[in-house]
Amino acid sequence: MRKILQSIGGKNNKMVYQSEKELLDMIEKCLIENGCETWREEIPDACRNWEKPYRVDLIFYREDIGFVGVEGKNTRSMRQGGVIADAINQINNQYKNQTYFNGKNISHWCIVIPRETAWIDDKVEHIVTTEVFIFLQNFLGKMFNINILEYTPEQKWRKARIKINNNSQKSISIGGDSKW
């Protein structure tokens, strides 16, 4: 097991997304293509007159889902737990207790981190893309009531897909339709 975990990061340490903005742009495009309204860098109602107001990376809405707030993080390796901790703090300490759009509450809060990244070695891809993400999803959900938003880019046979709380009874799926 130790050798398997040491191989995470492998030889190919190039990120699939060059920036958090690029990742959020791709997610926003998928959301719009699937009937969602989106807002970027949205300022909470109570912060509108601040010199340096809080800004939520992405908020989206669809009638069947409600409002969803997203904090994006582009991680490069499994060693960036501090980046996830920063996202949790931002959501819990700055965003969750706020209202948006003149009094609306956010139904779900999510952290988005790339699931399918080039730094995952083929030998351990299954461990990372299932076991580690399920652990992280369950931990964040139970401890902080925060979801994981997973984005999978378009593939030869399937359009881009977004999953919130994948592998759970309360899973939300957006997109991912077959191209055929």
C-alpha cells in the first residue's frame, strides 16, 4: 500500500486545468448547457457596500435543485489538504450565514476540486477516483455539511458532466448525456 500511495503524483505532474478560473469556466459552460442560471464572483447581500466584500466563486440555480454555492479549488496533488481547509473556512466563516439576491438562501454548498487530473498515476487511479473522493465527500458532508462537486470534461462518447455527492443517495447529476 505504501508504494501505491507513493506513486500518486507519478511522472506526469501536469494539471488538466491551468487555473481555477479555467476549471470554473468549464463548469459554468456545462451548467448553462443544462438549463442552469449562473453567477460568478457573487457578493452576499450584507457585503455589498464593503470595500473588500466576500465573493463566492460560482452560484447556480435550477428549479429542481435550488441555489448551489461553489468554491473552486484547483489542486495539483493529494498533499494539498490545506487548500481544502481554506475552502471549508471560506464557506463556513464567510458565505454560509449570508443571503444572496435580496434575501435568498443557498440550498447546497460545494467545493469543486478536479477528480480527473493528470497527476493521478494510472496504477492508483481507482483508489484516488473512488475511495479517496468517497472518504472526502463523506467527511465534508458529515463534519461541515459541505458537498463535493465533481466535474468530468466532455469525452468521445459523453457530454461534460457534473455530480454533487456522487455515490450517495442524495446525488445530483447534471449533464453527461450520451453523444450517440
